[in-house]
Amino acid sequence: MANLSTKFFGLELRSPIIAASCSMTGDLEQIKKLARAGAGAIVLKSLYEEEIDAQLQEELLQRKALEPDPEYLDYFDYIIKDENLKNYTGLIRQAKQEVDVPIVASVSCISQSDWVVFSKKLEEAGADALELNLFLLPAKLEKSGEANEQFYFSTVKKVLEAVSIPVTIKISHYFSNLAAMIKALSETGIAGISLFNRFYSPDIDIQNEKMISADVLSHSTDYLLPLRWTGIMSSQTACPLAATGGIHSAETAIKFLLAGAAAVQVASVLYNGGTEIVAEINQKIATWMDAKNYDQIADFKGNLAIRDKHVALYERSQFMKYFTQKNF
């Protein structure tokens, strides 16, 4: 059988199929199932400072009438964060005892100081690597693009100085010069970049005229955006790339490997097909490799990344000719 091993998170992985951060990877029993199914690594459900703060605000509203003392409320803030950190580090320790695949901690913060505090705690708990889930919506008119970009570089720098385990980042496509940003971030000393993170998106209910949440799970065509940028950037970065978003089949995973990705992160397909879908995808990739006489992923990884003959195909943005044909 073909060798599916690859390298990402600065680690040797037995498979390019990574269980992405999601509610499923926040449960020990599901983590064990994912490991048995053959996941190359498991990224734990992100420790979101924003969620912790939301919990804190809800609790504070209930307690202010009883405990108006500001010093007590500051202490309560500390207790809430400490409790969340204890639960998360406890999950890391349990997972490390139960499974034999890399356990990657994921963190997403608002304040600069907590990126470092959280990262140190997760390393101490035994995480094999760290994923920084970085996202800053560039929606403030008074803030320049350069200021937004600096948030990414300063956060990465502070975390790299604070921990010794490999650090990767997951970013969005919201940059004015995405190619230059990916390349510059890849040169900071990180062990990898995942394209692209998926966050809450609002939608509108036109019947009730109110804001609602858009679909949480990805769709099978969502892979096209990260595929283009993986193909464009994989041969130009100083660290490996992984891809995430819309990867619902072995065929799509293979496309990313051909485009130069070292691995892919999957989440929605786990909810749709169960943890056993990982074994199915691994088997189908191996079968495809055998049919193509590829012994290992390195034999074909990046074969369709951007090269002189592929530049026009990856960078083309106009498609009007398809709408001038009678049958398309």
C-alpha cells in the first residue's frame, strides 16, 4: 500500500488528513475515534478568548447586583479564564495518554497578552504543536491595512518567543496583497500555514427581517478558493501549507496535494460522514496512488503547483467565454 506519511505542524504525520478544530475534537471519545480512523493529527477545538469573554459578560450581568465590588469582579474574570484553561489543558493531557497521534492545541485570542499566556499553558500541558487561529476582520475605516497586518506579525513573534513547540497559523484571505502576506508570514519561523480559516458569517432572514447565522458547515465547492491560493503559493513559501474548507472527499484532498499542500484539514465531512470517513479517504488516496504508481506523497506533491505553464490557469480571473457557448 502507498505510504501516506507527510510533514506538517513541524511533525511527521502518518496521513495528510488532519482533523480540524471543531466541537468534535473537543470530546475525548471522538478524539480516540479519529485516531483509530487514521487521522494524521488532531487539532483540538480552539480555545477562544472571545467565547470566554462572552461567558464572563453573561456571568457578570447576573452577579453585579450581588457583588458590585470591582475588585471582586476582576477576581471573577481571573477565575473564569483559569477554569477554561484548566479544562482545555486537562483535555490535552487526557488525549496524549489515550492516542498515539500528534495533538495540536488551537488558540484564538483578542488581547495580545493572552496569546502568550494561553500558548505557554498549552505547551506545558503537553501539546505537540500549536495552531494560532488568527483573524482580524478589516472592517474599521480608521484602521489602515498596515496596522491590521501588524497584528499578525506581532502575535506570531510574541508566541514564537514564548514557546518551544512548533507553531503554525490559520489565516483568512482578507488581505489587500494576499500573496505577499502569506510569503512574509511563512518567513517568520512558523512551521506551517493553513488556508483558510472559517468563522461565523451572518445571513439575513428576509421573511422575518432579522439577522441569522449562515450555514456552519462547509459545502463541497468551498474548496476552490483555498485550492487556487495553495497552487499559487505552495512553491513560494518558506514553510509548508495545509488547506481547509470544502474538503469532503479523497478526490478533493488529492487535488490539494497536487497543488502543493502538505496536508488538508477536515471538519464538516466528519459531521456528515462520521469519524470513519477518515479511513475511507485515506484508503481512496492510497488506491489512487497505487494506480498512478506513486509510492509516497512526495512523488506527486506539487506537480500542479504554479509553474510557468500553470501561471495563466491559476491567475486567470475572467471566464466570459463559458457564457458565450451554447452548452456549458
